[in-house]
Amino acid sequence: MENRLKIFRTQRNFSQAALAERLGVSRQTINAIEKGKYDPSLTLAMKIAQMFDCAIETIFLFEADSQKNSTGVSMLDRLTAKASKVIALAQGHFTFDKWTLQSVRVIQLAQQEARHLRHNFVGTEQILLGLIAIENGIAAKVLKSTGITLDEARVEVEKIIGRGSSFLDLKIPFTPRVKQVIELAGEQAHQLGHNYIDTEHLLLGLLLEGGGVGVQVLKILGVDTNNLFHKVLEEIRLREVKIPQITPTDKKYPTPIDFTSGLISARFCSILSSWVESHQLGYIVSSNTGFQLFNGDIIAPHISFYSKEKLKQVPRIYPELPPDLVVEIKSAFDQLSTVQNKIFQFLEIGIGSVVLINPDERTVTVYIYERDKKHIVNILQDGDKLSFAELFPNWELEVSQLWVT
């Protein structure tokens, strides 16, 4: 299976041995994974993704024909199916084929919480603990916003249900209330037009069921469950704002910019490059130099900046990492919506700072990436100064200096 583990490992300056020690596996295992000779288990793959704070599919490339076995099933599907099958064995008629990796992980964590208290069942309280523990996703974000912690919730759960003394079976069934939560989660997903069940649907189901220990714990900890329900729906709506995709033509064969825009590009590059080079901060590249995405696509901004911390070695072809900063300059031939689409694509892949220079309106729009996709937008005009305190300390540029008079 193809993967980017080596790229992520070298970014963190981990040796194979150091990474293996952190993951509790042998160095030979890490070496085999990086060379595509060994497919990690779901547990190991998720542990790796959590260590590098990214989605599992960002490291392990689960698409294209190369990721399918002889039956045409992708590696991601096989990993998810493996975990789902283990859960489904204990739950009778429930199927988990439409569950995301995150929601499957919630059930696994809930089972761990049940075992921790020596109970032979998974109740709504364990589902709640799993949702808090997962850390990523809409449910985790909304629950975190309430201020409750996993430790606090665990204490309240133990106060209510105590510790069991049962013999622990490998198959831990759901209580009737949890089965109702899962059914409600499926209904909520359907009503929202989603063809999958993720953590936010489980939290909605938990809140709608309303009578379990999970909701009781939330109320004890001072959470307004009605308000929490609406917060989840609000987050779902925010996440569903579509980010337009750039076509292959946009990526690989950008339209040449006009003469005025070219002068602005050259001026901006000259000013910024002199500062970056004199302070040995990294590299400024222009003229639509491309970089490679994890899926192999090439994207070519007008101007890019790579810090030395990120780009430790100058590649001969395309960097396989996105820049720290990109700049797009609207040409006289561009529609503004087309350029903005490209801006959103840059933000979607996690570029920290994106700049749109618009000579027609004499504006410079700065977009700052935020994980929750509520990106910070700042529009500058003549009289304002452009600066990037974190990337270029003490550097600033009068917006009026960009324009061709």
C-alpha cells in the first residue's frame, strides 16, 4: 500500500527507530510500511494518524486502482470493514458499512471504557466518553466547547453506574438505549442528506434519545443539552459549505497573467525575496512553480514561500509539501470567482496564509487558515500595510507600493 509515512516522519525529524518506539512496534515494521510491503492494522494506522495529527487517509493513500486488491476492494474499505466486523459480531443485526473511521473508533473507545469499569455492556455513558475521547470531528469540537473534560465525565459515570465485577467477555453488547441512539443517528444522517454516519450523528442520536446515563452526565456537568443539539447542527451546516475544486487545467496549465499583473508579481517577489534571503528564512518561488499534493496532483500558485523548517532540502522537481504562503494575482483575463475557487482550494489543503492581489479593485485580501474552516479574512487597501508576523517578523509592505501607476 502506498503511503506518505516517510514524508511525515522526516518532517518531525524522527528516525525509523524513534517512531517505532513511540508506536510500540519494531523498526522493521516501520520500514516495511514505508516501502509498501506491509499494510498496518486499523489500530496501528489510526495510532500513526493521531501521532501526526491528521486524517488517516492523508498518510495512507486509499485511492486509485493501485490501492485495490484482486477483488477491487480498497485498503481503506478493508481496514474499516475489519473493525466494523469485530463490532458487528457483538451487536447482532446492526451493520456498520456506512460508518466513518472516526465513528467506528468511538465504538471501540466506548468498549474500552466499559472494560475499564468491568461492565459487560456498552451504554450511552460509554458512547459519550468515546465521543469526548476521539478528539477529532464535529462532536469532539462541540463537546470541547462546553468545557467538559474526559476525566470529569469519567468520574461522573463511575459515580452513577459504579464498577462491575463481571467476567469480561470479548463481545460487549449494546444496551437497548445505545441501539436506539444508533437508530436515531442513522435517521439524523438520512434527514441531513448524508450517506454516512459520523461522530456528529452519534451525538445527535445520544441527545435525541435523552433518557440515558450519557445525557444525565452532561446535565450534571452543567451542559444545556438542547443548546448542544443546535450547536451540532450549526457546525454541520458550516462544514457543508462546499469548497469548489480546481480543474486539472487550472492546476497544470494556468492562464498567463497580463502585463500589469506580471509587473505586480515581479515587484512583490523582489521586495519579499530580498527580505527572506537576507534573513535566511526560506525560499520564494514564482512563475507558477508547482507543488505536489498527496494524491499526485500538481498545483501552481503565482508566488509561493517555503520556510527552511518545512523545506529542509530543495527538490529537483516538485516539493511534496504545500507552501507556508501562496499569492495569487488576478489577471485581466480571470473571473474573480475562478481565482477565489483556487484560494479556497489552497485553504482546504491546509496552507496557512493565502493572499489574493486584485489590481482591478486595488485590494489585497489575506486569508488565514483555521482548522474549523472559519478562515480569517482581512481586506487591505491603499493606506494599509501588509505583514505576516509569524512568517516574516518585522517585515511589512505598503499596499500602495504594489500598483503600477
